[in-house]
Amino acid sequence: MLRRREFVKAGVAIAAASLLPRVARAAPEPARLTDADRADVGRVVAYLNGIHTMQSHFEQIAADGSDATGMLYVERPGKLRLQYNPPEPVTIIADGAGIYYWDSKLQQLSQTRVEDTPAWFLLRPDIKANGDVTITHFERKPGVLQVTMVETRHADLGSVTLTMA
């Protein structure tokens, strides 16, 4: 069975990725999936669709090795809150229509539409991994599945990698 903390890690990565500038990309290249891979992707999607509310502590590790911690709250569909612990001055909130990034140190609010972030597919009522979502990478390791997805028509919005144990 897949664990909620892996979903939490994905949520943190999604929220952080939603703040990155867009990079133009060509049409996404779909991963070549075996029947077993497709069955595992189906299990991941079913698990995600089964989550309606959750809260969890999270740890986010940046590429430079720095880290931040906090609390993640999710209420599907549409709502997410990432509350970082001090000294990080950041709170990220999705309310179903927009994603808001509040920096209390700068007293600055930034916002964008949920549909313009990689978080859109996890916050919608029906999560799926086909059609408007393209799986670009799938990897199976002992006890771990990694699935990387992009929005098919707007791959420039970024990718999301879910790591499930």
C-alpha cells in the first residue's frame, strides 16, 4: 500500500515547483510503459483519488542540500496549505482557484491560477495519468515507484515526480 508521506513529499515538490519560472518545452515524450507499469500507475492514481483530507509534517530538501520543514494540509479537491517553520518566512495556499505565495519577511504576496502550476493535477476532483497528463518517466526500484508527469498541452508548466514506497 502507498503511504501518505510519499504524497506529502510530492505535494511539497509541487508547491515549490509552482513558484519556478516557466521554461519552454517541446511536446512531451511519453515513457514506454509495460503492462505491469500501467497497472502500478493505476494503483498510484487510485490511491491519490482516495485522499480527501490529510495533514502531515514535511521536509523539503533543495538541490543545494539546504532544507526546510513545516506542515502540509490538503483538502481535495482544490485546497492546499504549506506552512513553513521559522526561519523560512513562506506560506503557500491553494484555494481552489489560485495559488498564493506569501513571504512574511518581504510582506509580499504573489499569486497565479492553479491551472498554471504543476499542482493542478493533484488538486482537481479526478486525478488521472492519461489524456491531459503525460507520463514522461517511470522507474521501479526495490520497494519504490517513481512516476514523472507533465500536463500534455503545457509541458512548460513543469513536471511532477511522485516517489511512492
